[in-house]
Amino acid sequence: MKSKESRVTASDVARLAGVSKWTVSRAFMPGASISDSARERVLSVARDLGYRPNLLARSLAKKKTHIIGVVIDEMKNPHTLMLLDEASRQLQSRGYMAMMLNISADAHYPSVMAQADQFQVDGILFLGTVLSAELISLSQDLYRVPLVQVCRYSNAADIEVVAIDGMGAGMQISELMVAQGYSRFGYMVGPDTPSSHTFRKEGFEAGLAKAGHQLDVVLNAGGYDKEMGWNAISDYLLSTPTERRIEALFCENDVLALGAMSARQELAPEWHLGIAGFDDIDEAQALNWQLTTFSQRIDRLVNEALNRLIDGRVNIDNAWQQGELRIRRSHLKA
């Protein structure tokens, strides 16, 4: 047996396990063709010797790094963190590593994306990222790897989109609100950029129109931030007489909805406003909020995105596009 100072090799494991060097390699590869007995024999000897496969060498030989660049731009958004957790978990289960690329600051675009190029990532996964023209250009020009956007639509060429049916989701929220007997409706939007399209607003408007109503007010928060949601309601209260205020509000995500609820409670407790959000973050379930919202089922979305990114496989069954309503109390009419 080798001393601790000497590095144990695959050849050492192969000799003691009575198998070939290639069998040792296959034993550490998920899904590789190898019998259960041979795999267990190799892993047992590897444990005894303290052997660990050289993943870098394997990557160079196969021209695959098993690293996926995961791009995020909203670290303060709880839904982004939920996406990151789900993506990293599913990547690990497939034998891949997530390389987080935080592009919250515009100035970091070139250097951050250049890192992904230097590490030769096998693909890039955008997690609900607002795709600026610069980011799209960098992604398309610098890399010849698969690009997939999750939870947000984009018309950019070469970037596949995996997102829920936003139109259908918005219509479901409108039906929920109309059923409560409200007559004046509002929508709160986050960042106003071409690539931020979610189709929730269009679905909400279509559902209202179908029921003989209209969208009366659009509040522009300017971003996905609780304070921005609070400010949007504050400004609305200052500019709108009591008798003309909306009765129901659909917010583009839960963070904005919680900000709106907080502002209403603090600034106008006498004003009843039915509120619904989107994403079903953990805080939405809190007893003091009981926020009615819509879950995108990110487990399904991430699975579909990785199928495309890693396997080049598209699931024609659109079950992954269907999220789920989470009906609580915030939308109810007093």
C-alpha cells in the first residue's frame, strides 16, 4: 500500500481490484456501463486506498468539464435563491457542478462571462435573469455552448426558454379576484425592460376582459424589491382619492406583494385591498401575510431546462409549463 505522501492512481486501484483501469473510471461515472459487483469492488478498494478520481483530467480527455454556468442577477430576491438551490441540487444529482455567475452589477458582465469561457463550461443557465442587450451579445458571441433561460421569456436568438404559461397563470389570478366581487383592478410591475416579459399582466387583463372588467391601474415599482413595492403604494395613495382607489391588486412577484401589503397596513389600514403575488416564496406562507400566490413549480422547470442544456432533449408534454395556485387569505374580500 502506498504511503500518504504518494498519490494513489487509478492503476493502483485497478491492480488491487483485479479490473482494468477503464473499469475504475467507469465505476465513478454515473450511468456508466459496469456490473454492480465490479463497481462495489472498485469503490471498496478506492475507499481503502483513499483514491479520488481526477475529474480535471477526465474532463480534458472527454472535452467536457461537467460545469454549468448559472447566471443570476437578483441575489436579494428570495425566488432567485430558491431557483439557485434547485438548480445546484439537480446539477449535483446529474454529476455536474454549478458555477455561479453573479451579474448584479452591469460593469461585471464582461469579466464574469469571461470566467465561464476560461473554465470551458458545458452550458449556461440563466435563472430568471433580465437579459440586457449587452448580456445577450456576450453570451451569443463568446460561447458556442447551449444557453437556456428559466422563468422568464426572451426573444433572443440561440437562447432557449423554459417558462410557465404566464398567460394562463394571469388568467387564473383574475378569475380568483373577480370571484370575490371586486370591480376595480390594478397590476404592479417590476423592472420594465424588453427581456422581462412574463405574460402575467396580459393574462390578467384577458381574464378581466372576459368577465366584463378592465385593468384600471398599472403601478410601476421599477424592480423586484419590497421597499419598491411599498413606495409604489405610497405614491398611489398620495395621488388617488379614496373613492377612486382599486379594490384588488395582482403583483408581478411576491416580494412586491409583501411590500404592497405592508404599505397598505401602515399607511391606509381602513382601505381594503385584495392582493395576490407570484412565486410562492417561503415568506408568503407566514401567518401574518397568508399571501395568495402562484407557484411556478421550479422543480419541473429546472428539470426541463437541464434536459435541454445537458441532454439536448425537449419534453413535448407541456406539464412542466403548468404551475399551481396557492390560495390563502390575502385576496379575500372583507
